[in-house]
Amino acid sequence: MVTGKEDLLQAVIEAYIVEKGTMEFYSYASENALNPEAKKMFGELSGWEERHMEYIRFLYHSVTQDLDLKGFEEFSKMTDAPFTEAGIPVKDMETRFEEHKFIDDMGALIMALGVDGKAYALYSRLSKNAADANARVVFHEMMGQEAKHIEYLKKLRIKLSET
């Protein structure tokens, strides 16, 4: 789990792992949601997390000057991602999801806001406290990405409350 004491390379790797965990949860939620709109929303969020992973992969290659894409892909396949960006284990999120089996979009939306809100808080804290100045920049960028998710979800919440 990311602590803020990592150097830049370790921070990039840790960020990749929690992004992967969050992407895996959103993908799971998309596949298992009962409501078509909830499926769509979780699918979009999963896609965003996948793009975050691509951004981090680019950072990794920039930091290491290693252009071995196949090696990084192997790392990604073999790396377990037990936690979401919210610091909650993926398995716990899946269990919560199963317990509630969303029958309405608002329940799914509230869950997604909780995950992305905690992710924002994590990256905010790390962007202020990371020991490595470059790691702080990476965490600040990830915080900005989470802010975009939250804004999207807030707009969707307003839209849902109007219908």
C-alpha cells in the first residue's frame, strides 16, 4: 500500500497497483450490476482506471528509461492488486457489492463516489507528504484524475435525482 515514503519509481509502481485494483473492482461491478445504467457507469469508470494505468506505465518507462513494453506487460499480468485506490481490499469491495446487488443507479453511484472520494484523499495526502519531489508530482496528477471522476459522478447524481 502506498505510504508516501516511496521514491519516485516505487511510488509509480504502487500507484499502478492500486489503479489496477480499482479497475478490477469496477470491471467486476460492471459485469455484475443488475441495472443497465449502473453497468454502464462502472464500465466507464473501469475504462478510466485502465487509462490511468497506461499513464503510469508511460511514467514507469520514463523514469527507468526502460522501453521493454513486454516486460512491463508481464509485470502487470503477474502483479496482484489486492487494494483499491480507496485503500479498501478489492475482495471487501466485491463482498459489499454482492451484499447490496444494486437495483438502482443511485446506490451504485454512491458506492463509486465513496471509492473515488477516498482515492482523491489518498493522492491528496501523498501529493503533500511524499518524500520524493517527483513522486509528489505524480500523486498530484493522480489526484487531479480522481477529481475528474468525482465531478463526473456528481453530475450523474444530479441527473439521476432529476428523473
